[in-house]
Amino acid sequence: MRRRPPRRTCCGTSGIPELRIFLTFFPIFPKTSVEILDWQTEFALRTPEALPFVSVHVHDGDPLPIVREALENRHFVGLKLHPYAQRLELSHPLLEPVYQYLEDTGAIFFVHTGYDAFYGRSGITPDLEQILQRHPKLITVAAHMLYPEIPKAFDWLERFPNLYLDGTGAVASADEDGLGETLYPLMERYADRVLYGSDYAMAIESVGASWKRFQEMPISDEAQKRIAWETPLELLKRRNWPFCGDLPARYRDVAYDKPKFKIGCPKSDGAGTGSPYRPGGRAHSAPINPWPVSPGRARSGPPGYTPPSPDNPLVKDERRRH
């Protein structure tokens, strides 16, 4: 007798839990924000597990139009910044409207914290503290738990009710540095505010080793379940991300549902009309470029986009640091 194939649902094969990953790719070179936004969109459309976060570069002018394009028209989950790798100051005035926009819309703000000695830089912790004070409703995830300032990170959970911690790298570092006895009870107590993270592909250890280390932590099964599954789901629900049953909707299903891509979006090749990111259409393999490009000129960017100039204060700050 032939085996009946498994029933398909909008969330994948029924009976098999479907993985979700936060795609937090960020530009580290000037004038690449739009190119990376295109790449992230294309990657998330063809990778069912990926839920994308936009990022911006300090030399790409006013960041707000790019963030709004990603969240309003491409339906990204939120924003990711890595102040040290991207060489930006979280406290810079040009970023303040972005934080206000994220707070107003309920989008998630993922930010690198800690490891100052590794990067040879400082300033994230006091800057982030001021941002959280100014924007108490901003849903924020502090990656790496301010490492090695773990107690301070968990103290912040009492002060800032919309703050979450991502244990990426911090668990392995705590084990190596003898801070595990401090970390484990805190993760048990605050499991509803902590997320598991792998930091692939820039992690301290492989995804498999990281997951094994997490499973062997001396915390309860209930706490592990919350950190690895329930807390991230709750975070997405707070973001008002669509769900299919008990699972977050795939990015491409959200894009299919709400086709609002701007000028220049390729036409449908299938039975559908308009955007190719809807039932009946076929997503093209070419990178998406929703903004027109004049012959012989660089990509212009979204409406309201301000190209970098020598007078851009972010550029000036960057030059002073070097």
C-alpha cells in the first residue's frame, strides 16, 4: 500500500514543528543599505523560516525613509543595529525619529550589546539606557545581555517592561568565564523575557554546539521551552505579526497578503495581477528594486531618502573617530 503523503498546511507539513529564524543582517559598508534591503527581501521570500529585520548604515543619509519602506511596504519585523560593527552611535539625533517610529508602530528593535573589550569600543550600555528611558514603550531585544554586565541586564528587566534579552553568545561566554552560576538562576526566573539565539554565522560556537549547551543548562524544562519557543512567539504577537494556527506566518505569506511594494516592482507572471508576491503570481529571482535607477546614476533610494554628504553629522562623527 502506498503511503499517503502528509497533509500540507499554510504553516508547513502538519505534525512537524516549523522553524523560524530572525534574519538580522546589517550593512557595514557605505551606500549598501538599499542593496542589503533588496537581498533580505529576496532571501526571506524564498526561505520560509526567515523573518527579516531591516538595518541602516551611518553613511546612507537619513535612515527613517529606509526603515519605513521596510516596515510599511515590505512588512519586515523590525530594525537591527550593531553599533560597534557599523560604527554608529545609538544616541545620535538622526536615529531618534527612528526610535520614535518603532515605538509608535510596535516594531521590534534588536540591538547588539556588550563585548566592549572584544570590539575595543564602548558606549552602547549608557546610550541604550537613555533610549529606553525616553521610549518606554519601545519593544527592544538586547542581544548578548550586555555581556559581561549580566546582573545589570536583568536589573533592566525590572525597570523596562518592554525589554527582552537574547542569550546569544552570553551563555557560552558565561560558562568560560565562570559566570554561569550567576546567569542560570536569572534565566530561570526571567524565562518569559529571554530568547535563545545562535548568532549564526558569526557565533562563538556552531549552532549545534550552542543548542546542545542550551539544552544542558541547569534550568527547568519549562524555562527552556519558554526561552526557545514561547517567549519568541509572544514577542511576535506583541508585534502583531500574523499567525497561522500556533505558528508565525511565513514572510512570503505576509507579503502575498499585503502587496504594497513601491515603484519598479516586477509584474506577475502567473494568474494573479499586480505584485508577484501574492497567490497566482511568481516571485522573480532577480533582486527587488522598488526605487527607479536613472541610467549612469546610483540608485536614488526611497521617497524622502537623503544621500550622504560631507555635512551629514553622522559622517562627521565617523571621521572624528578615525
